[in-house]
Amino acid sequence: MATSLAPIVTPALISTIRRYPNLPRHTWYFVAATTLSIINRPDEIPKIYKHAIDFGQEQADATPNVEEQLAISRRIREAIIKSAAVGGLPKRQAINALLALKVVTPAHLIDEPMGFSPTLRPVEIYDTPSSQILRRGQAFFDMVYGKISKRIMGQMDRSGTEDLGLMARLMYGYVLSNTNVLSPAETSFVLIAGLIPQDVNPQLKGHLKGALNGGATVAEVKAVRDIVIKICEASGMKRISDDSPGGWGWRNEVVNL
């Protein structure tokens, strides 16, 4: 018999992260969903989504209208899509998360195939010259990493296979630099939420600073970091001692600005 997993998302946790000081507006739900996706708890994402479409994106409760519910639905889906850049597509990430989300999404809030695409990615893939998209991606990459962008891309190009750099260019071009649904700063928040659970401080450091380059404040970035850690801790993650052979948590203190 399968072992049932302990719940993570409680009313108290939702209240804490939704009203967390300095957290950017309209971000709590997609940051939370991204974190839950990365830690392989897609079963908890519906709780976040239902609360958002029932009580709204703001700190205070307010029943959202259909237009706002659609915006919430699209933003949470886009966050999960973008988090695949650092978390992957299989069970640990976007596929299961999006399928779990669809089960609880009302039919009128789903974007069906061959219908209107809020991201316009189908147009970008089939009708836009790839060179144009790749240039946009490079500009976005340069914005995120600032003065060290050439060094970072060069490291990937010289990693032993230039295909690592090519993968980064494709991901930044076709996925991350598309800001039709999530802004540059919000995209960085997604990447922060995707990296913290994976205990990868070198990559996380770059995206904490990238959020600043995208227009976020130091206080906002720290608030996003804090609520991601709170969700991780609610799932059982903790600091792992140096002499421990394994465990569920972080080998080092999560890097901060």
C-alpha cells in the first residue's frame, strides 16, 4: 500500500506567505507553486491555486472576477513552464505539476491547443525567424548576468561540449525571455524558487542578482527567498550536517543578497 505524504500547504502557511512583508504583488501563488513542483509535490499545488482564484492575488481577501482568475491561471502555468529551465520536465517538474493543476482548473480558465496563446510561443516557434528569438534570449541573458554574462556563457561553451551553451541559448530565447505573461523580475523569482530547493548556491546567487537587474528591489528578492525556504522547511527540508552521507535539505546556508 502506498504511503500517504504529509501535507505541506496549510491555511497557516498560505496566510504567512501571502502576507509576507515586502513580497512583490501578485507573486505569492506562482512562487509557491514553483517551489512545490521542484520538490516533487504537485499534489499540493491545487491548494495554492484554489486559494488564489477564490481569494485573489493580493494580501487582503477579495473575490477575483473572471478576468483576474484567468490571469492567475496563466501566470501560475507560465511559472511552471519557465521553472523547467532549472528543474526539468519529468516527474520532478513541469509535466506532473501542470497535469495536477489542470485537474482543478475550471474549463473556461484553460488555454486549449490551437486557441489563443497568451505567450504567443506558437507564433515564435513557427512564424518568427529563430535568429530574432535567439537575439532576444541573449539580451535577456545579458540583462540577468550583467557584466559577467560573457564569462558565464563562455564557461558553458567550454564545458567539454558546446551543446551546453546552445541549450542555454535555446532556453533563454524561447522560454525565459518571453515576458508576455511574467515580467523579467517575475521570471527571476521563478528561477529563484526553482533553485533554492536544489541546493545550488552558485546558480542561485546569479539569479538573486538577476532579479535586481530585472527591476526588483533587494527587499523583494529577500522576501521571495524567504517564502521559498519556508515552504521547503514545511516539506521537511533542513540544514544537513557536513558529516551526513545524505538527507533532505541543504549542505550550506542558502545564499542571500
